[in-house]
Amino acid sequence: MDSGSSLMYSHLSANIAADPENLELASVANKDQPNLSLLLGSVHPPIASRVHAPRPLSERNFTAEKAFASLKDICRVYRYEIQLLLKNKRVQINKVRRHGGWFT
């Protein structure tokens, strides 16, 4: 693990990499983009734009295992919106394996 990465990010990345459903979703991103970072960044806009959307990542005592289960649920519910973001957004890499921002 890179010293700048969080344990939660590392756990989510490892689980996404081992999960065929999320790998298939991430595969719609442009080939020159970091799929895992882009997928993780793509889950935020769809849920943040809904007033009554569940915000599981802000719960107290949230564990890495709960985080991955919530990520899978979010990806299923917002699959279409996430696919659009994956196809149309780009990330700028400002450090190895870390994204710095969205670009269209």
C-alpha cells in the first residue's frame, strides 16, 4: 500500500479488483484512465445530487466491509449514471495511484 493511501481506499480497491460485477462496470471507462479511481470518484455525484439519498459512507462506526457492501449497492442503484460518468470523465493524476480532480 502506498503511504498516501487510506486503509479504506486500499480495501475498496482490492475488493473491486476481485469483483467481476464492479470490474465490468469500471471497464466502460476510457482505457487511458485509472479505472478503480474513476469508479470510486463516479459514485459520489449520483448520490450527492439526491436530497434523500442514503449516505452510508458518513455513518459512525463504518467498517471497510460495510463500505464495500454499500459501494456494490450504490453501483447497482446508480449504474446508468455511473456508466455515463465513467465514459465521459477523466482524472488528473497528481501522485502515483491518486487522482487529483475531474476533467471533462
